[in-house]
Amino acid sequence: MNNRVAVLDLGTNTFHLLIAEYHAENLFTEIRHEYVGVKLGEGGINEGTIKPDAYRRGVDTLISFGQLIKEHGVKQVKAIATSAMRSASNGQQFMAEVEERAGIRIETISGDREAAYIYEGVKASGCMGDVNSLIVDIGGGSVEFILGNDSSILYKRSFETGAARLMALFHKTDPISNQEINELSRYLDEQLAPLFAALKNHAIYNLIGSSGAFETFAEMVERNKGKEFDLKHTPVYHFEEQALNQVIETIVKANHNERAAMQGIIPVRVDMIVVASLFTRYLTGRLNIRQLVMSAYSLKEGVIAELFDLNKLQGTQPQ
């Protein structure tokens, strides 16, 4: 019985294709996972447009994803677009061209829906308990915050303070200057004021970083110990506070060439990892959170959970 599904997570920075099959105990078995640093928001993220080079990279990537979907005999396809596509004036044109040329219909979702998917994905990784965790997903265009536990969501909201937006606004010199860091912190004080107000009366046990930059942090921490880091077999990683702080400090003080030479930083994150690091340091300091966890599961795994749960509710496995 073919129960394969394909989920496409079309982020501002990276496009992911995850092809999976239903698994009764582990939610899914990964058949294929491809990711491409499309940088859809490059040059136009704060102008609300997809620039020509980024547009072409995006379409070409989705044509290749469409071919892989056909080759693997996938029965269900769900393509999700987030912040960059939501805010782009030519986003509808992009989606129409992709449907015509790649046979993939893209669905844009709200920041609120994006946060709900991220919660389901993180929950599926098994890293949530009965205490309150703050899930943080630092995307290129937006950042999603979800406060909750393994039984319910207490608060969720998306803010347009993603790494690509922050980098365009504040990372003008390299290495980033103290003045730019201070300006970034003041900006976050202002933009995230509703978040801090909402969290004021809640006890938060830990921060769970959802994929992306947090995967880079985990790999760099382990490489600093002289160890290899296999993300596929490490869906959840618990940080040692001092080791994480050391990695963040190293990233922030480095220039582009130094970061590019660091083991553990993939090319698409070489520049955006700076503001993502500063964002993480700012957030943990502002909320006085000492326990940090990485979940490799995020939006795409949340979509898979929904697809399989829908079929289970109907009393059948996916066809």
C-alpha cells in the first residue's frame, strides 16, 4: 500500500521537500528530504517583492521538486508558503507559474496557522512535557512564538522579525558592530512588546528552538567537543548554556569569511546566522530562560502530522 505524502515548506530562506510514509510508532518514515537555499527574500524582503534572481531560483527549485515527487509515486502533496510569499506583491504570479510549470499548487498560510503547524511538529518530536515551553521558530521573514505544553497551546503569535528582515536592517558592517547590535535590541524591544506582555504572567520552563539556526548551534557545540552531529538521528538536542553562549559569541564576532570556514554552518546560513544568534541571546536574556532545547521537527513535520491524523480519524491509513 502506497501511503507516501510530500510536504513542501517554502520559507523565505530555504525550500524543503520532505517525502514520507506513515509509521504507526514514529509518525513517519523519511523517504527523501531535499532542501535548497533559494533565498526567496534576498534583496526584496523589506520591499514586499520577490526579486528576479530569487524568483528564478524558486521556480527552478520547485520544478526539480515536482520531478522528485513524480519519481517517488507520492499520493498526497501539500506545499506551504510563509512570510516572503505572503507579503510579496508578485507572490500570486509566482504561485501561478509554479502550478503551471511544476504541477505544484502552493497554499499561503497566515502566521497564526504557521505557528500552529510548528507546535504540532515540535510536539511530534517528543520534547514537550507537562511544563510550559516557549517554542521559537526563527525564519527568514517571520518568527513564530508558541507558549504551551504537550496538551495545549496557551499563546501563539507570528512577528515579522525574521532573520532576513533583521539582517537587511541592521547587519551593515562585518563583523556586526556594537552600535548595530544595540539598535537591533532596541528594535526588538519595540516589536516584541506584545509578546513580553502576554508572557508576563506565565512560568516558562525552557525555550525550544525549532530547527533552522538552532540546528547550526547544536552542530557547532558538538563539533567544538570533537564530535560529529547527525541531525537525522538527533531530533531533540539539549544545550549546555555555557557551550551555547560560547558558540553564539564566536559567530557574532566573526566576519563572513571566518563564518564560512566554520564547520557546522551551511552556506545558506553563513550571514543570517549572525542576527539569529543575537535574537536568541536577546530573547533568553530578556525572558531569563536558562534551559534551551533544539527540535529538528518543525512546520513540515506538523503538516505531516495533520495529514496522517486526518486519515487516522477517518479510520484508515493514508492511501
